[in-house]
Amino acid sequence: MSGSVKHYIAWRCAQELQSGVVNLGIGIPTLVADYLPKGLVTLHSENGILGVGPEPDPNEFVVDPESIELVNASGVQPITALPHASYFDSSLSFTIMRGGHLDATVIGALQVSETGDLASWAVPGKDVLGVGGAMDLVIGAKRVIAAMSHLSPKGEPKILPECTYPLTAKNRVDTIVTEYAVFKFREGRMYLVEMVDEISLEQLKEMTPASYEVAEDLKVVKRESIGDPVLV
Amino acid sequence: MMSATLDQIQTGVQFLSADEAVKKIPKAASIMVGGFGFPGMPRHLSRALVEQTDIDELTLIMNSLGSVSTLNALFEQNRIKKVIGSFFSTNKDLVKAYREGKVEIELLPQGTLTEAIRLGGAGIPAFFTPTAAGTDLAKGKETRVINGREHVLEHSLTADVAIIRAHKADKAGNLVYRKTAQNFNPAMATAAKLTIVEVDEIVEIGELNPDEIMTPFIFVDIVVKREEV
């Protein structure tokens, strides 16, 4: 996936997030921060901060494992804190997440099913030695936005009738954003609500084995450059 | 009413060196280790555990092990029996020991891990959580539908020892943490029979504002001041 595709997906996710408190997962979701409206969205990180600010200037900041105290959920990447930030322990951090207090999360996905199941943490046949906070995040957030490439690096579909990879959670995805389309789940059904004009509905269907309906108000957009798609 | 002057106050909290402190850890102990990535990781106590003791058959309870950890030598030396936590994929020594069948790994969602520790310290033995319902991590676990939603029964965690890190202790053993270095440390302090904390600074009783103390001394047994290395 090219850098510009990732940034387009991130930008498009940010359009879904105009206010509130949001947790961004690792990968494409991390890029969403660059496109959020300043001050209107507050970022939470599960290692214990509400009010994540930008990364410090790497030229002025040396990471010393012995003394560093402020990082993101990678555990090693330094960040800054915004003026309204607060710090807390893991128990309170997951009270925020599992307890339903986050307005939204943007999370990377390996597969999403037509019923909103998410697979994001394990691949069959490989050792599964890490899950992190993804399951708690997805079970609790009011909205779960899956940010993903439409196809796997091998060209396989990722939006499926049923997930074939181990699940992160069942029926929790609210919105899927890919480089080609946006799908939303409404009352248990999956709707295509937006697509780019460079492919046809039939081509999209070929890449998307999940069953979905085309929303009456489907938007067709031009994916010209990040931050500037034009309605056609 | 009882009153006490500063020089009369004794809480029983010991102030030892890292080497002295880790020698209190028994063989085959279960050990909670604080930290989330670099912040809050008790690096001095970890190094002392590796270098100054030869105890083995250990169970570690910790969120994660990064690619580089002060605890890695424990896997090379076959001193770990089991690891309980949420993210171990990136630690090559642990992954190798796991593949060779030398270490058992129990994976828990991070929020389940922290709540299991919190409730372990609070005297509540088990709890139902919606996290992981319908996933592989719920396999073999009791489930129950509560308020129309499936929940998984998880057991709380306690340990023989917690090695944790804080920013400051006072001479009573009260602790304060800084920034994202809190993470699992306050909960772990409550959930172990023996809690050993390493701190950057030790101050006189009265210098910490009681409103700001995050772990009261009742949860602390041994305080170790980090020395320059």
C-alpha cells in the first residue's frame, strides 16, 4: 500500500471524527491524528493519558529508556501532552475504554465481516503471543471505525461474509474506511455509503464478497489528493 | 486522640539496595512486573533479579515485553516457567523459549489483565467482562449473558511479589508516579504479598501532599532508590 493511499484512508477516517474523545490504534489509525480538527477531538492512549499532543522534535529529544515518562501506546514513542491533559493508571484507562466512555476508536483491521465482526490481532497458523488492548477498545468504544486497505497485500478480499481469522470482537464495527469505499452498519445491515469514482459498482462488488446494500444517498467522490476529494 | 511526631512515625517499610531487595524473592515465586514499554519499568530491580539471584521456576505477570528487555536473560537461563500478560510478540528470546516448549504463555486482553490485578488486590476473586466474548481468548472459559450481552468469567490475579517503579517515595513508603509511568504499577502494588518499589527520589515524611499520594504505604514493603549506573 502506498503512502498516499494510507494518508487518504487516514484523512477519510478523520472526516468521521469532528468532536469528542478518540483512541487511535497502531498503523494507519496513527496517521488520523494529522487530519483531526485541532482542539475539538481529544486523543486517549491506553497507557494512561487523555490529551495526547504531537511527538516532540526528534532533534531535541533523546529517548532514554531509564528516564522517559511520556510515550504513546507503543510504549517507546515519545509524545507531548496538551494543556488539558491528565494522566492515570491502567485501571482507569481501561475504565475509559471498556466502560463505554470513548466516543470512537479507529483501528486497523485484517478482516471485517458483513455483520460487523472484526479480526485484527492474529493470523491462523502463526504463534499468537500478543493481543494488547484491542479487544477492550473495540468492545467499549461508542463507534468502531475500521481503517484498512480494501485488499490484502496478496490481493485477497478483507471484507467478507464471515471472518476466517480469529476475531477481536463480534458485531462491533460501525464504519469501514478503505481507499475505495466507506461502508456503514445500520441496524445490523451493511451499507455502501461512499465510493471513489475510479472504479464501478461491479468492480467494487468483485473486491468485496460481503453482502451489502447500496445506500440511497451513495456519494461518489474523486480521490485526487489527501484532504481534497471532490464530489462529482 | 493519638498524635505522633515525625521522629516517632514508623511504618515498617524497609529501605534497601536493589541487590538486598531482590534476595527477598523466593524460588518459584510469581512476580508482577510493572511498566508499559519503557515508562514505569523497574529496570534496576529487574537487573538485580537477573544478576544477583539464581531463583528459577518463576511466573512473571506483566503487560508486555518489548524487543529489548532487562529481563531477557531470564529466558536464556531457563528461569521462567510461565508468563501471564497481553503482548509478547516482539520479544525474540521469549518467542524462542515458547517455541521450544520451555515457557508457558497465558495471554489476556490488556484491560482484563489490569482489572484482574486490581480486583486481586481488592479481594474479589473473579469477574465477568464483555471483552473477548466470542473470541479464541474466551475458549474454555465460563460465559454468561448479562443484560443481553455475552460476558466471560475471568479470575483475578495476585502474586508473591510485585516489583514496580514510582517517581518518589517518602520515608513512610507513600508513593507518587509521573505521567505515563503509572500504568500497571499502582494496581500491582496492591496485589502482591511483597511489594518492592524502585524510585528516583526519597523525601522526608510530610513533603508529599497527602492529596497527591497515589499509593499509600500500606501497599509497600521495600523501597529502593535508583542509583546512577
